[in-house]
Amino acid sequence: MNLSQAYIAIAIIILAIIFVKNKKSSQNLSPLAGLAFGFILAGIIFVDDRLVGYSLMGIGVIIAIIDIIKTKK
């Protein structure tokens, strides 16, 4: 694990801690939003292979947009 991967892992852990602590005061994520979040995190983790990383992030963004459109209706 190189230094940039260590920074990414630390950032993900900090985001998870913040999310768990603020869960009581905020609304729950929809299943699609959780899936989009997972794809984006997977894209960040696999950033060394650009094709895979950017593909996973793109899928996450598309799912997030679909979730936004569904919740607006």
C-alpha cells in the first residue's frame, strides 16, 4: 500500500465515522443512494487502474442521478 492509498483509506474511515455519528440527525440513505456511494468509493479505491476506477465512479454518478430524479417525483 503506497502513501496515496493510505490517505484514501484514512479519508474513507473518517467519512464513515462522520456518517455514523450524524445518522440520528439526518435522513437515511435510499438503497439507490447507498449503492451509488458504494460504486464511487470502489472507483476511488481502484483509481490505479484508470479504466476500472473511472467506470465505477461513472456508474455511481449515474445511479445517484437516477435516485435524485426518483426522489423528486
